Amino acid sequence: MANLSTEKFFERIHYQGSHNVTFEDLPSLQLQFTKAIPFENMDVMRKDHRKVTLENVKKKIIDQKRGGICYELNPLFYWFLQQQGFKVYMVAGTVIRDGEPRGPIGTHVTTLLLHNEEPYIVDVGFGSNLALQPIPMTGQTVSSFTGEYRIQKTQTPWGDYTLEKYQNGELKVRYSFSTKPVDETYLDQVKDQITHHEQSPFNKSILLTKLIDNGHITLTEQSLTTTKNQQRTQQKIDQHLFQELCQRHFGIAPLQESC
């Protein structure tokens, strides 16, 4: 497997901590990662055909300073944690909305980490719904400025655990997942589904989102939405302004060709 430079990884996410990462460092790393690296689907919209490998993901996100989808963002963080000596596995889930799957089954990829033989989910690839810390799989609630989250052992047609988030005081299931590990071959299957499946939510129009201090920003070709301190504002935009905002807020030239 290709090597992932810790120095370049830290430089990409603007992290200045120790190169010897501990479990206690993970919240800071997750926060820096999600503020620096956007969730974005431009390669999906281009019907990009490259395989999901460490070499390709590293080139795109670290070298070219792009973002990606869950099947790129979480594996990159997984590969980094693996090189740091953590006991980690990639696992698959199904995104849920109003009790039903949103998009193809099994197309959310995240990381299961064992610390002191206790399992946690470490997710840096779920849009703005990010706990920004390892979530214990015990039902314990954890909080960040993005909200409150917990994981329950709940049997569903799509997995044995559910990740839940409080919304307007009520717990809502965000995704259901299995603890069965998946590999790089599975990542390619997920990419194919997200790119081509008619029910994929990410192959219809361009979407970019990333965290900012106390909130997040989301850019489409029609609008820029800023949520900060639980206050939401939306600006309507045209194609020219979209390209300008894409570069300004995400560091990405929207018409550049991937290579």
C-alpha cells in the first residue's frame, strides 16, 4: 500500500499537534480535517472513473487540495489512523431519512475504531452532521457545536446499529450500519452506485459543504447557505458567482479537469 505522509496530512488540515497521535487527540484532528477538507461531489458529476485507492485519494485530497465523498474522506482518515497504529476497520451503512433509506443501500462508508477494546465510530465524511469526536457504541450521547449524537444497538433491515442525532429535541436516525469490515473493492462498488444509481442523492447537482467556526457553509450552483451559531442565511447566486465562491470558500476551481 502507498504511504501517507503524516507531515503532508497535517499540513493539509492545518494541524500543529504531535506526530504521535493518541486517542485523546482525535477530536482536534477530526475538527481540523472537516474544516479544511470539504464534502464535495464534483467527480461524481464528472462521472470520474478512477478506483478508490490510497494513492488516488491522497493525490486528489492531499496534493490537489480537493474534497470528496464519504467513500474518499473516511477511508483517507482510516488509512491515516491505521498508519498511526490504531485498530480500525472500514464499515458500511445506509443513510436514513424519515425511517427509510435515502439513496442506495450500504453506500455510506465510515470507520470503526477499537480503543481499550471498546468500539467507536469515527466519521469525518457525513456532510455537516459530524460529532467531531469518536462516538462510543454504548448509547452514550456526545456533543459538539453541530449537535448531539449517540449510537444505539438497533436491528434494522440495513444494519445492527444506528447513529442518531437530536433534531428539534427529538432523536432522528441518520444512518444504520453493520460492524462487518469492508475493503477497497467495496469502496469502488459504492463509488459506482453513488455515481450512476438513479436514487443516488449526489449525482443530480453540484454540492460542496464544510465546517466553519460554530457552523457550516453549503454551496450549490443556485445558492450559498451559511449556518453559524444556529442562525441560517441563504444567498441566491448565478454561475459566475458560484465559480468565485467555490474558489474563495473551498479552494476549488469548479471547471478544472481532474488528472
